[in-house]
Amino acid sequence: MYKYDEIDQQIVDERVAQYRDQVRRYLAGELSEDEFRPLRLQNGLYIQRHAPMLRIAVPYGMLSSKQLRKLGDIAKKYDKGYGHFSTRQNLQLNWPKLEDTPDILAELATVQMHAIQTSGNCIRNITTDQFVGIAPDEIIDPRAIAEIMRQWSTFHPEFALLPRKFKIAVSGTAEDRAIIQAHDIGMEFYLDHNQQIAVKVWVGGGLGRTPILGTVIREHLEWQHALTYCEAIVRVYNLHGRRDNAYKARIKILVKALGIDAFRQQVEAEWLNLKDNANTITEAELARVAQHFEPMPYETLSEHDARFDAAIASNTAFASWVKRNVHAHKQPGYRAVTLSLKPHGKPPGDITSEQMWLVADLADQYSFGELRSSHEQNLILADVKLGDLYSVWEKARANGLATANIGLLSDIICCPGGDFCSLANAKSIPIAEAIQMQFDNLDYLHDIGDLELNISGCMNACGHHHVGHIGILGVDKDGSEWYQVTIGGKQGNDASIGSVIGPAFSAEEMPGVVQKLIDVYIEARTEEERFIDTVRRIGVAPFKQHVYADKNLAKEGAAA
């Protein structure tokens, strides 16, 4: 992972000192709430329903064991002993005291971490594939360029007050696992016909109130121009994006209003003035940044291990975990391991201080001291030897981190919702927990197979409900919490936005609604079909008919 140089550290240290003085002045009454608000947002501090929330940056999802151990320390010392991993791969603290936040940021700085630009109308944390650098289908490792983009976007004076927040995702694999089509800018790295690194650039994607998948604005961009082309896009957005209506301020609305051809024309015209400036990435600059990513000291191993084979043959629970939570690796004899933060009956994405310390120890012992967070709100040990998998499983299982449900229905993506967020219309966590308990049978979940269920507590879509195979959205209905259901959403190369199946449901109905959707799928599926495949083949109507059958019968009975 990236290691700071002296300039990186100086910037973060100076920001801590600046923020400490801002908090002092606010608490002393020298800054009004309106004056302090943009300052705290620039440092990741929100005021939520019950307490402040601090969002800590995890650039492109990469963490060291030292950093995770520090996060565990901070959660224990300044919060309630746990943190929450978000869908942007960051960590959130839900209960810090405002007066403690300068000390929290100071402690983060000691392990090369910060909360800069994790909120506000600026370029947010750049995200990527959780298997970056190790995936067998990786064509280009985009981490060095992602880091250059992070440095470019941090404190960029022109983009400090955009019309709305701005999100960028990068991917260099055959299969998109970073949802690049659902971002303001998505960058797909590949090798062109000359075997040179190039970028396909997507623009205007986003979820929220108006879910839109991005459109390709440029099929082939030389990697040297990754910054200048992004700068041209953001400049056009900054000039013409709406500032009179927050609901229509995202770049997706501008692209839709202008049309991709007109938008592309403006971007290309702007780019002509930028493409050969100081932000053109040189081979020397790419090499300089790449040196800050230390290569892993892989051993030469066989793809077969007698201990692993014996454990698989003798232990069905371990075999089930390997099937779901262990992933292929480009280095022979190594695997990536997803540690599930989705045990049944617990808030998805939450992790205790004790678990953070344990995962840090596992990373030190088995994965070169490095790990990753995913937008699915789990943690990954990227470089585990085949022969060590059983030991990792035993230790993870003993600490509630080995639920064999990755990619299954109970591996739910879920925002904090109305339990914490002041923007939420409804609670998310209790719905996730109730659905998990409805399907509290791993054998049944494995029979159902791959299924992505995403929950958001409001239209901001922090739970990515639009791209879930089943999506659940909390809505306000006459002051009560109700839930709208979509099906047919999907992330990946063939991404799609889900379709609403009908009127909203009460919280009590939601586990049964999901059960009925699963019943239709099991009845209609072919041998090889996943839930999303069946939805795409037979359409929404059969699901809708079965889910609302009892309601329609009740209406008919009342009418009679």
C-alpha cells in the first residue's frame, strides 16, 4: 500500500493543527454554526441524529495492520468501541464528541490517515476493486494512478466548492467490481491494440434520487492524460452544474440535460487547453509514486497443499467457508480471504475494536501486514498462503468474522439509516437484521445461491439499493416508516438499475416480502440461473403478482 513521504505527512499534520484551532474558536463562540459547518465538513465531521459522525478516509480501500489497530484504539478510546465500514470503503465513527475530534485526527496522522474530503461538495475518496493488485483477471493495476489522482484532488483550490459531492472509481480488471458505471467519473484501465495502458472514461453515473448509469465519454484515453481529462470534466461541471437545487446538482443531471454529445464537446474543448500542462502524468512521476507501494515478498509455492486438501475433505464447515469467502489469486499458492462483517443479527459493516485488533494480528501473521475494505462492507486479507487458510478460518470464526455468506442473501449492503443518519426517512439496520434472521440457515442460503440485497434508509442511496438484485429503500409515508422494493438491479460490466415492484411495505412485512421473492425465483429458475438471471428472463410481473397476492385478496374481500 502507499507509504507517505515527508510532504504527505506535513500536509496532514498541518491540517490537524488548523482544524484544532477551528474547533477551539467554534467552542469559544468565535465562529458561528454557519461558519463552522463547511470547516468541519472538510474534515469529515457530520452532525447526525444523536451525535457527531466522523468519516475516516481509506483511499482506494487499502489499510495496513498498524492503521487498523489504531482505528480500533480510537474507537475504544473516543467512541463506543466499534466502527462502521461504508460503501465508499471508509470507516465511520458514530459517537465521537466534537471536542475530541482534533485529538482523533492527530492520532490518525501518526499512522498516515486523515478525514480530509470525506464529506462536503468536493472530490471524495477514490475507490477501486478490493482485489486490486492480486485479481487473476486484472489487466492493469491502477493503484499508482489512483494515488496520483488522490494527490491531485486533495485541496484542489478550484474544486473545493463544487455544485455537489463528486465521486470517482477506477478499475483495471476484466470484470468490474468497483461499480464504475455508478460514479460521477468511472475510469476503466485496459491495454489497447499497441499493448499500451489506456483508459475508457465513463461519466454521469450516480444513484440517489435519480439513479443513472454512466455513459462512455471517451473510449480511448492515454493514461498520461488521466488527470487532465478528469480536470476538464470537473471544470465543465463546476461551471455549468446547478447550484440552485441540491437535488439536481450532481453531474449526472448536467450530462442528461445537455446530452452526452454536447457535454463531450465542451469537455474536449476544455481539455485542449489542459492536455499538455503540468498535470500530464510522466513516466518519471508514475515511477516515483509506484515506489511508495512496496511489493509483497511472495514465496514460490505450489497450487496444491496437503494440509489444505485434508482440511477441506474432513471439515464441511471449513469447506463451505472456502467456497464463499476465499478467492483466487494471481500468485500461485496464495488466496484472498474475505472476513465477513455480516454475522446474522448484527448491523452490516460494523466491527468492534477487539475485532479490529484481531484482524490486524491476522494481517501481520498471514497477509504481510496489509488488508482492504470493500464497498460491500467487508474486510479482505489479500495474500494468505493456501496452507494457512485453516488457521485463519479458526481464528476468524472464534471472533465472529467467518460467516460463510459472501455473495449470499445475508451478505447485505446497508447504510446506517434512521438509527444514526439525520437524512434518513427510515431505519435500515433493523430491516437487515430481520431479513438475516428470516434466512438464518446457511444451507438454505447456499441453495438460493448468489444474491445481492442492498438497503438504503433514504433516496441518497448510500446502501446502493438501486443496483441490488433486491433493493430496499426506506420512505416516509404520513410520518411512518415504509419500504419500497426494487428487483433487477446489478453491479458489474452489465450493470442495471432495479425496477420498483409496487407500493411500499411496512417494516414488519419486509422479511416475508423477501421470502416471497425468493419463492418465485426458486420455482422459476433453471439449473444454472442466479436470481438476477431469472428476473431478467421472466420480468418483474411474476414476482409482483406473488408478493401482492394476499394484499389484493384482502382488498377484494373488503370490497365484497
